[in-house]
Amino acid sequence: MKHNMPKNPIQFGFLITKLHKKWALSAFIFVFIATTLSQFNVIVLRNFTDAITAHPLIISSVWLWAILLPINFFAAENIWRASGFMGMHWIMNLRTSIYQTLYDYLSLHSKEYFDNRFAGSLTNKIANAVDGNEALTAQILWQFTPLVFGLLLYVIFAWLGNPILGIIVLLWSIFFIAINVWFATKLQPRSIKSADALSALKGRIVDSLSNISIVHEYANITGERKYINTFVKHSRDAGIAQWRMSEWMLFVNGILLFIFMTMMISTSMYLFQNNVITIGVIVMIITIVGNLSSQLLFLGQEMRNSAKYYGEIKEGLEEILTDHQIVDTLSAYDFIFTKGEIIFESVNFDYGKLQVFKNFSLVVPSGQKIGFVGRSGAGKSTFVSLLLRHFDVSNGAITIDGQNIQDITLHSLRHAIAFVPQDTSLFHRTIKENISYGNSNATDEQIKHAATLAQANTFIENLPQKYETLVGERGVKLSGGQRQRIAIARAFLKNAPILILDEATSSLDSESEHAIQQALEKLMYGKTVIAIAHRLSTLKKMNRIVVIEEGKIVEDGDPNKLLHNSNSIFKNMWNHQVKGFILDE
């Protein structure tokens, strides 16, 4: 997977096409052959007309050209079908490769990238890029290539009738195409704006519908409708601006085609009156004019559509193919676990303009269970994000077993860490699939054992479809406590040497929490553990408590000793607990 991929739609399409060049080349060869045969019909028609009007009439010559006309048509149509079969393989493989390439690239973006974007909007951008590439490729293959090559053939055929006619077709074609290209360049930014506006609209609708319960609970349907309507109107205005330019393009094309028809027919008639050309040439010219008029009248429409597709592709590629913020270095190697010692050494980290850590240092010995305590915004979650390398430190270093995490591969780093988040989000898949995400090779027995350890097996077995139950989008069909147990079961199954618990029991009731604490003790056995908690019961089995305030360690020690120290910040938090929670004020 290349980290720096071309954002230009043409360069990107060419890069992906190289994977399927056999099909692409075959399709173009058949298009050139089919176009030649199709355009050659005007020569057959010319000779057929001259044969009919010849004096004396040679009936064998008439029959020759009469029979050749349908034969040529039949041959051309079959070659077109051959191009269709080749093009089908090219374009469908192209779609598949673009989907895979863009998703692969997108999945490597950082957590910050996704935090600042709508998932629905990103999905729409991938779809736009795929559909746009398919449509643009089909247009190039079956619209523009036959048109340009056919124009060249018509210039040659008209020249053979009379050089003056050939020159008219050549000069007028150049002028006509130049005008349409100019219109297309004016249309492209409008197409990009229209695609941006439509993508934003879809993203806002997805966001609104994803939180529709909040809209209902706060009785704000009217306000939400007004909010969405602003994006609807913006999309409409952008669409009208694009469409207006395309209508002007069609209007100018109509005038240019009128001039072309007038020039060709009047010149042909003049040459015929002066016995310079035959009646067959006139029929050929009329046929050429008719064919070009029907094809070129829609050139403006095709240019408009191409500009639209190009804009959609460009808009999608520029959003998705931005440089990755967190990447493996060229010399990155797989993490080699030895004991699980974690060291933060003089770490500085800024999130935007906010300085979170300054010269922050901490050593977590292997096998130690450390509890992080602090008010919201103190830096606890940032500590975890840095360890998982969702962000890179500004200065300093983070090492595990003496290995700088920026020197090892992201995959091997995160493979060595099991993470149980506070806000547990599940895939809209079965319970079995969600648990086995911790180990894709796990057997059914191992999955069930992990669920049993996480105190989840009982409620799973009571569901109608048990482990095959679909949990809904983000796990909405399950309660918060059930989702958290699934996440803990997933961590059991992963069995990583380093464990991070971020309020892992926050959604459990007291009875369930008591039961699962025993499971967590088994999960934590022999591992280096970092537990973030407001709920003090989570910290009972910790070897060490670290209190953080404004990105600094203000207290560090054994929990029992801290609780017996009257001046301890941790003891003060403990004394102010309410139902097992630490207050933020």
C-alpha cells in the first residue's frame, strides 16, 4: 500500500488500470477496429449510390456494395460487443480495485482524522470515486475515443471526396472541441462544489439519523429540519450553478452545428454543380453531417457529465488520499515482547494549541497493575492514545521493553495491547463475530469460554439466536453492560501481554461488577495493566495509583499507603466519592 497516491483522477485511474492492463488494451483495440468499420459505412454508402446512378448501370457492382453494407454493419456490431466484453472485465475489476485501494488507504488514517469527519460522508466519497471512475472510464472508452478517432476518419473520407470538404471538417472539429473543452474547464469547479455540497448533505443526514433519539428526546424536530434544510438549499444552489453552465454549452453547440451543416451542405452542392464531386459524395457528406450532428450535439452533455464525474472523483480522492499522520517508518520492525515494561521519557505532546504533556516521564515495570486517576481532561485518555500510537509525541520517547514505539510496526504494537474502552462500540455483526474480533482463528469453544470468563455467556444463551444474534448498529440492541461484557470477552480472547482498561466496568450494576471483577483479575494475571478509572472499585486490585492533573503526575504510590496518608490527594478523592465514583469538582 502506497502512502502517497496520486489525487489527480486521471493519474489515479491510470495507476489502478495498470493492474488490469490486459483487459483495457484489448477493449481499446476492439473499439478502434469497430469505429473504423462503423465509419467505413459512409464509403460503402457513397460507392453504392454512385453505382446506382452510374451510366451504364453495372448491376454486379450495385449488388457488391449493397451486400457489403449489411455485412460491414454486422461485423462492426460484433466487434463493438467484443469491446463490451473486454471493457466489462476492465471496468468491473477497476471498481473492485478502487474500493479495495481506497478502503485500505482510509483504514490507515489516524484516530484524529476520523474524529473530525462523518463516517457517512467518507463512505459517500469512496462511492463517488468508484462510481465516477466507472462512468468516466466508460465514457472515455465508448464515447470520446470513438468520437475523436471517428472524426479523424471522417476528415480523411471527406478529403478523399474533395480536399476542401476535408479541410472544413478538420478546422471546424478542432474549433468545436476547443470550445467544449473551454466550457468543461469552467464547468469542473462548479461540479466539484456540487459534489462537495451533496456529500456534506448526505453526511449531515446520516449524522442526524444516527442521533434521531436525541432529536426526539429534546423535542427539536423543527430545529433539526431547519438545520438539514440549509444543506439541502446549498446543494440545490450548487447544482443549479453547474446545470446553468451546461445549458449554455448546449446552446453554443447548437449554433456551431448549424454553421457546420450549412457550410458542408452548401459547399457540397456548389462542388456538385461544378461537376467536381459525384452524387455519391453528396450522400456521404450528408451522412457524415448527420452522424456528427447527433454525436456532437451530445458532446456538451458528455463533457458536462465527465466534468461532474471528474469533480466527484477529485473531491473523494482529495479527502481520502490525504497524507497519513501516523505511519510505519521504512525501517520499522515487528515488536519483540520480552516482559512488558513501559517507559514514558520526557514526553511533550500538544493537541492543537493545547499542551497536554510537558516533560512527562513515567516508568511502568513489567507485570505492574497501575491505576490512573484524575479529573476529566487531566490527560489520562491522552496517555492511552499515545501508548496505542493514535498520536505521535512532539518530543521525548515512549518505549516498551526498550523499543521505541515509533520504530516498530503499528500492527505489531497494537497486536500486543488489549484495550477495553469505556464507550464500547460493536460491529453490526453477530455476537460471535464481535467476540472473535480479538482472535479471528478462535474456535467456538474458545469464544464461549471467553464469554463465560467475562460473565457474558448467561445472557447470550438466553437470546433467541444465542451467539448468532446480530447486535445492531454500534451494538444498540444490547445494553451498555452487555456491550461492555462483550468487549471484555474480546480482550480475554486476544490474550495480549499488555492490557488497558478505560472504565471497563462503568456500565455494570454493582452485582454484575462484583462478579466481573473476579474475571478481570484473571484477565490481568501476568500482564502489564493500565486502568483508567473514576470508579474506585476498579482500582482495588491495582499495585500502584498515579494521580494526574493538567498533564502532570501529582501523586504516585501504593493505594493502601496513599489511603493512610492524611495529606494524600487520592485519599481526598476517596473521601469525596459518591457511590463509588470520584467527583470532578
